[in-house]
Amino acid sequence: MSRSDSRPVKHSLTLRGHRTSVSLEPSFWSAFRALAVRRGLPINALAAEIDAARGDSMGLASAIRIAVLTDLQARLGEG
């Protein structure tokens, strides 16, 4: 992976009818999209679920990264 591949990339999401931008590294965007596919959800719906569950102390990008990690750990039997 080159240095530019690890820089966060900003994408727009729609959460409950409002547009917001989230910056994630390309690997996390890819894993987040794959998680949405596995769950049978549009990416905006999955982002809204994560947003609703994250609480006030964590940003949305961090919550998405944790959701991706938690999914990976569960699939590897580590969760």
C-alpha cells in the first residue's frame, strides 16, 4: 500500500435525510461497503444505524471503523 492509499478520503452520506461527510481510509471504505452488502443494507442505512448507536463521545468515522473491526473480529471468531 502506498502512502497516498492510506490517506482518508471524504465521502458524503445521507443520514435521516441530512447530508454529512465522513473521511475514512480507502481500506475502511471498502470494508464498510462490504459490511453493508453482507447485512443487505444500503450504505446510508448502515451508516444511520451506526450513527444512532454511537453516542455523543465518538465521531461517526471512528464509529464506522469500530463497526468494521467488530464485524471482522466476529467473522474470525475473535468477538
